[in-house]
Amino acid sequence: MKWEDKLTLLHCIASDLQAIHSQNYIHRDLHSGNILQDTLQSANIADLGLSVTTSKSLRIESKGVYGILPYIPPEVLNNQPYTTASDIYSFGIIMWEILFGIPITAIYALLHKYFEPLEVLIVLNELRPPIFENLESCYIHFMKRCWENDPEKRPSAVEICGTFAEWQNNKKILFELNEYDKTMRQLMKGKLIIVINDNSKLSIEIKDNVNYSKEIYTDQFFNFITSQSIINHLESNEDSLNSFLRN
């Protein structure tokens, strides 16, 4: 997909999100499985079944939250209420998927084999989808802003819409993104490598036109993070966790 098409697609999604937020609603279940795509340049946000108004008490009265783990923001896993910034975090994950062309659930399914529970990693160590840390671009910087652990530091849907609208017609930006894409593809060589530790790596093959099962978008229940779950996780995963984050 050309960058012009990627930016147009993201602008469509962001515009829908802006419309939802402008009516004082929060989606609460934003993920790529809830994006209805008409063409490469057109998409709409669907499934507002979990949406609520911002005026309501958004704290879930239970011991956890339902959702798809990679898209659930850290503050929600940490038993904080949903806000419009929570949707922005989920949007940032969609940005990663459009960048690499694979569903984030494929990455987290592999990480589950090495780290359990992943929700502790997301909250405590700010686990995010893998990127090439030595390759920077305006897109990567903006995506990481959407991932900020502090919801107050994330951009609004209005800012996201304005940014993508500007980038679509900016030749300098488009050139930068195309050059980033070339370098990234050369480094990947059709595979995304995730370093677990000095002796172990995960390799995910990147293929075009792959049909993934709809089951990857099935909501699951996740317990809120507790002090005891953090202690248990650190005691059992300290060495491998430090190695993974260092790389």
C-alpha cells in the first residue's frame, strides 16, 4: 500500500473517532477488527456496543476488563477509567498494524509463550509493539505519542485528523515516509525479528494478502493489575524481561 493510501485510510479512521468524541462518546473497543474498509482509501469505525458517554462513571465495577489485550490501554488495565485518550492508545496500535501490514495479535500471541501475564508488562514496563529504535520518522514519533503511558500526553482525535490531513499533501513528509519504508523493508527482509534474550529470538514472516482468522478479534477477560501480580511476575521473569526490554 502506498503511503498516500495509508495516510488517507488513517485519516478516515481518525475522522470517525473525532466524530465519536465530539458527541462526548468513548468507543472503548477500538481495534482493526472493528474497522469496515470499503476501499484502500476509505474506512469507517463500527461496533459501538461498548461505547459510553464521557459524563458517565467509566470505572468498570468488576475485577477486570473485557477486550483484546494489545489494544487495551495501560491505565485501564491498571483499574483506571476509560477516557477519550484510551481510544487514542488503541488508534496508535492500529497505526503500527498499517505500518507493518500484520495484526498486532500475531505478535502478542508469540510473546505469551515467553512472558505471562503480558498485561503486567504493558503497565509496569511499557511494553509496546516492536519497532526499529534506530530508525526515526515523523510517523514513528507520532505513533509513540499515541502509546504514551500518561494519557494526558497523547494527542487528541482532532490533532490526529489535522496531522494526517497535512501529511497527505506534504511532499517532504511523503518522501521521508517512503525512504523510511525502503530502509525498514531492507532490514526486515520479509521477517520481523523480536529479540527475547541473547540465545532466543522470535521470527514472524511478513506476507502480503494473508487471511487471518476472525478469532484474533475475540474479546477476552483480563484481571486488573494488582501489587501481588506485579511481584509474582518480577520474581519469575526478571532475567528474560530485562533482556527483552533492553533490545
